[in-house]
Amino acid sequence: MYTRGGAYLERKLVKVATFNINNINKRLDNLLAWLAKEKPDVVSLQELKADHGGFPVNALRNLGYEAVWQGERSWNGVAILARNHTPVLTRSSLPGDPKDHQARYIEAAVHGVLITSIYLPNGNPQPGPKFSYKLAWFERLITHAAELFASGVPVVLAGDYNVVPTPQDIYPTRSLDNNALIQPESRQAFARLLSQGWTDAMRKLCPTGPLWTFWDYKFERWEKDKGMRLDHFLLSPKISNQLVDGSVDRWVRGEVNASDHAPVWIKLDL
């Protein structure tokens, strides 16, 4: 409790997480174990790899989580969970291309904050149509983000951006020089998004050093801690000053049957 103008107000810390689960039904036990232990208030999930009717809504509800989601058979899929709270769906797709039906974007209002779950295209192999799609999708995100920013509401752009923003966000290697995740065009798009005025929450908390959120299954990259940072929170000005903590739950990546991503979380003093 703290006082403001003589009145007692209860401090409200809200823990927001983002987690590329890499097949929600295959890794449901992993997800439920993490939720039970860490108890995030809001969770953005990506890469559900389940159609809309295959989302495990009852298993999550048994833990106290309500959800909004957009499924897609075999691929993609995004969701937003809220603990002891019902998220209010505001958008289930990214505007700008009515022909694009890939389930890569969802947003909802939770605790007075607009939360997204973003699953930006990977873009490999590049160059090619997949990389062109990635960049076009990124342009649509930049346009929509500008509209959200201009609205003045508190916004958390959370998700798997499939971009390594800077060289410090990846282990030292030349083996990935051609990878879409680190191409200049990908990094420039991320930088343009940031330049609208968003705050990169994890870099604000930890300005230097590695903040790995992803370790490839191949070549013992988890065992050798050869990771990269793909999962991000971008905060609008109204909420960036309320950021008080954040970290990566690395232990989740070390579990049996783990996703190749670890959950990332921040705490906001609302």
C-alpha cells in the first residue's frame, strides 16, 4: 500500500509474459507447469500450431486462465491469456492485407492495457518470397503500430518478432550471415518501429549483454548457450515508465519436451 494525496492506494504489479510455445498441444504439460509455477497475469503465446477448435481452453481455464486466440491448422497461431480475468478481444488479425489469412496477430485489452501477440514471419530462405512476405508484414505492423501509438492508450507490443535487433542479441557466429533474422532489412524495420517512440523493455532493464530467448534445437546450441533474442516487448510512453522488472525464464528451455524459446516476462506497476 502507498498513499497519494492522503488516500491509500493498493500497488498493482502486473506480470506480462510472451512465449513461443512451438505447438501448444504437444507442449501443454510444459506450458501448464510454467504457468502454475511463475503465475504470469497476462501471456502472449505464439506458434500454437493448432486449429481454432483445437485450442486447449479447458486445461487453461482449470488453472484460472481465460483466453482469446486465433488458431491455424499445423502452423502459426497466436493467443492472449489472462489469469483470473477475461481478455477483451480488440483485433484478431493485422490490418493492411485482406488476402492474408495467416494467424500471426491478435490484440486484447487486459487490466486497462492493450496487449498484442505478434508472430512475425521467419522469412527464410532469403532472398525469396518468404523474405518478401516478412518485410511486407513488417510494413503493415509499422503502420498499425503508428496508429496505436497515436491513440495515446497504454500498449504492450509483445511477441516473437523473428528479428535479432543488434549484433549483441546473438551469440558470436558467422554461420547465420544469410539468415533472415539478422538481415539489414529486418533490423532496419525493427529500428523504424522503435523510432516511433516505443521502448524496448528488456533492453531498458538490461542495456548490455546477452538476453537470449531462443536456442535452436540443432548443433547443441542450448547446451552450449548459443542463443539469440527474438522475443520482445515494445512499450508505449504511457506505460514505459511503469516498467519495474523483467527476465527470461531460462529453466523452461531446459525441460524435457521444451519449446526452442523460453518465456520472457516484464512487471508493470499499474
